[in-house]
Amino acid sequence: MITRPPLAALITASLFWGTAVSVTKYALRGFGPITLLAISLIAGTAVLWTIVILRGHRPPLPWRRAVLLGLFEPALAYAGDLLGLARTSAANGALLSGLESVFIVLLAAVFLRERITGRITVALALALAGVAVLEGTGSFAGAGLGDLLVLAGVLSAAAYTIVARGMGDESDPLTVTACQFTTATILIVPAVTFVWATHVETAPSHVAARFWFAAIFVGIIGYAASFLLYNYAIARVRAAPASIIVNLIPVFGLASAVFWLGDSLTVARVLGAILIGLSVTIFTATELAEARNAAKANVTPSKA
């Protein structure tokens, strides 16, 4: 069951993640993808540990799980995303992110033995139909390197959800997220050093302030805040239902790409967004109703 606080956290995280796609595409005008990832991770990690210190330290996440979380996402997931967005459009990146739910549900069924219920099947079918309509005909068949890199990042993000699901309610979301980002930052520093040394990317010595602002925004809002909210929610819900909520990411991503970056808004994109939104509406309404029924059952006196 999904109660209101985790539901709100998932939707807000989806909003931040979706908007970050367009901000990332904009920031890539000033930075190389690995350089941008390093800057954003450092910014997000610094903010997270500042909050941890101000609030008071709590027991850290076991290092093995922290390494896995940081490796899958944000390190590999966002490396694939940024390398892909450098070669494809923000709108296309947002559309492809909708496929994360497919990977999550399948991985959850295989590794977590989660049952795929009828409601989840209906909601997932609507979401997939929405993504198919948004993508249009023939795009996946001719997917370029950019699209494939984005898809690789999406698969890594789905694997992250499966690992994160094992944290349990006792895990502190802030400490988990701070450890996760620290691991990802440690992993990405050698990569950015390598691309600078080999001149694959240039060091950001003469980048305009607006691109720095965008990179820091991605790190703090698109990365740190999103993961903090998601880590809070994912420990309290099943992986498969959570995957349906994150189908809002491509909707928010498309909206920001259209209104901010000027990407075209076609009939197919509008219809796809409606289908995805409908899948989330049906799912959340059903889950909240079941949560209310369960709460009533728990307070109903049993007969002797």
C-alpha cells in the first residue's frame, strides 16, 4: 500500500527528475557530459553532507549497499543519461526514461519475487502504451547511439530500485542518500580526470555562469533532492507500484522540454502524456482506497 507521504515524495521526485532532463540538456551546451556529471555530483554531495552535519549524524549505510547504490545510480545511470543526452534531444531522453517501469517490474518479479497484480498490469499497460505513442513508429528500430546510452542508464536506474528496496523502514533516507552520492562522486572523479587528461573533454575554465548555475541546479534539485525523496519512499512501498509512479518523469520531462527548450509538442506527445497520467491516476486511486480499507479493517473489533 502507498500512503500519502510516500506518494507525495514519489511524485515530487518524479517532477524534479523530469525537469532535470531539460536543465541537463541546457547545461551540456557549456560542459562535456562527464564534466557535468562530476560537477553536479559534487554539488549534490556537498549539500547532503551539510544537512547531515547540521541535523546530526546517524548510523551510516553498510558500505557494500552504499557502493551498489552509488554505482547503479547516480554513477552509471546518469553517466549513460548524460552521454546519451549529448547526442539526442531532451524530449527523446524524457520519453525513453518512461521505460524504467518495465525494467523495474521485471527485475522485481525476478529478484524480489514480487507478484504482478491485475491493477499493476493495467497501470503498466497504460504507461507502456503512452510511451509507445510518445515515441512514435520506427524510432526504436533506428535508435542511435544517444538513445542506446540513455536506455543503458535507464536499465541501471531500474537495478538501483531493486537494491534500494532492501533498505527497510529503519534506514535513514538522508544518510543513505549522502553515502550513495559520496560513493558515486568517488567513482566519477577518476573518470573526469581521465577525459581531461586525454582531451576528450576540456576543463571548465571559461564556462559561462549560467551553465554553472544549471549544473549546480541539476546536482542539488535534480539529483540530491530527488534521491532523498525517492529513498524515503522506496523503503516504504513495493518496487513495482513505485515504478508506476515514476512514469510521471517523461511527462514532466516533456513539459519542460517543450516550454523551456522549445521542443515541438505533437498530438502523439499529448496523447502519450495523457495515457501515462491516466495510468498513474488509476494506480494511486486504487492503492489509496486499499490503504483506507486496510486501516478500517485494523480498527474493526474482532468477534469473539
